[in-house]
Amino acid sequence: MKKNSKIYIAGHDGMVGSAIVRNLKSKGYDNLVFTPYPEFDLTDQKCVINFFTKEQPEYVINAAAKVGGIFANITYRAQFIYENMMIQNNLIHFAHQFNAKKLLFLGSSCIYPKFAPQPMKEEHLLTGELEYTNEPYAIAKISGIKMCESYFHQYGDNFISVMPTNLYGPNDNFDLTSSHVLPALVRKFHEAKEGGKDFVEIWGTGKPKREFLYVDDLADACVYLLEILNADKLYNEMKISHINIGCGEDLSIAELAETISSIVGFKGKIRYDASKPDGTPRKLLDISRLKNLGWHPSISFEEGINTAYKWFIENISRWS
């Protein structure tokens, strides 16, 4: 990949996409193209065709998706499967039609079975039942992985997939009705501190364990793999359909809450509502293959949380 190669980042203004843009620019890639929403609706096939016809991108990074936490996944099940499948079907197919040199598809660790062995290896995909709460989103992402793999086997397209763990950082979503657990807790503890509340209530028991990766680490891994990993090596030599991206460590939701509470400066108590769903008991990725390819995370959890909280404070008006 040359520094002046035309690279299209779908979802460039989201948390993941903006981090990838920052990383590419920091490494000297300066020919980047975008499809700002809502001017470009990536579920609209005609819109995507027109974009590819005009721009003819050499490299495509699919960081565009409809995402959310447990509440959003339960509530908007039809939208989650429809919108994500339409976006990825359009981007993958027209990257093929317009002869893109390479495509990177981003999935999610929720693709793995609810009771997958821990840590989860790439080959655990499709070996068991999915977690019901995010099943539509997971099925959409699994379809994207298999689409990339199938386009390689039928057409020889250099399309690869990566599976990030839970992410956080600048440009995260802090809307309590649709956010993931970490940004939701940051906002809850901040508002409780500012409002002088005695306690913060959290969904579930606090026992499930989750892995969290700072989004700039993810972006660095994505660009690294875009530069060094080709589809032939992934599918034929490594014999897997995707690469896990994580930090290799997890912590319980209770430990997460205590860490965020301390960083935010909340002095009250933490209560757990066990009547609410916990979701998957544990989700830890095996990142041994990624490490064998030469990449390692560099941002500590505490450093990442501090930076994410600072960004939230600076942009709090978005959720006022």
C-alpha cells in the first residue's frame, strides 16, 4: 500500500473510523476519501454505486455499522440485522465490482457462541448458539466475514476480516439508551458525581467479564494488517476466516465500574440490578495469531479510560 493510494474509510466519523483516519494520516497516507452520513446512505445500493464510480478507491475499510449496547440490540433487532447487512453487502460487492486491491471488514466479538471456550479462538466461530440479546447484529457480522472469505475463494479478491473486542475512546457514543457498557458507565458516574447522588445502579449482577481495547490501538492493528496481511495467507495458510484484535486481558463489569468510578471521582455506592440481563458470561479473545504477526497493544486501560473521560467532558454538550 503506497502513501498516495486512494483509501476509502466507510464510517470515518464514528469512533472506529475516525481512529483509523488518525492512524493513516499519522503514517503519511494522504489520499483518503469518505461518505459522510446522511448525505451518503450506505444501505442504498445506488448511492454506493455512484460513489465507487466517481472515486474508484484502491483500498476499502468497512468501519460503518449500526451499533449499540444490550438495550439497543434488544429493541432494534430488525434494524440491526437489516442495516448492517445492507451496508456490508453493498461495500463488499462493489469493492469487488470496481476491482479494489484490498478490503478490510470489521466485525465484533459477539460473533462467537455464547458459551464459547475462553479465550475465544478464531476457529470457535459457528461452533455454538449465539447470545440472544445481540443475535441479529452477530448474524450480520458473521455474514460479512463469510462474504469476504467467499469472494476470495470464488473471485480471488483480497478481502480480509478482523474481529475487535469491546472498544472505547474518543468519538464513542455516550447516549444511555444506545451506548455500550463502558461509555454508559462513564456518563452515569459523571452525572451521579455532578448531581451529588449517593449511588449508581448498573444492569445485571456485575459478574460477567469483558475485554476492552482503546480504539487507537485497534486502528493501529487494522492499518498494520492492511499493510502486511493478504487474503491468501489468511484463508489458505492460516486456515481461518478472520483475525482477533484485543488486548488479551479481561475484567468483570464490577471491576470496570469500580475503576471508572475512581477515575471519574464518584464517592457514592454501586448497586446492581440482577433483574436485568447480564448478556454473555465472558468474552475474551485469543490474540496469539495477531501477536505472531508482530502486533501488540500499547495503551494501558487506566490511560485509555482517563483519555476517554477527558474527551467526554470536552464534548458533553452532545448529550446534554
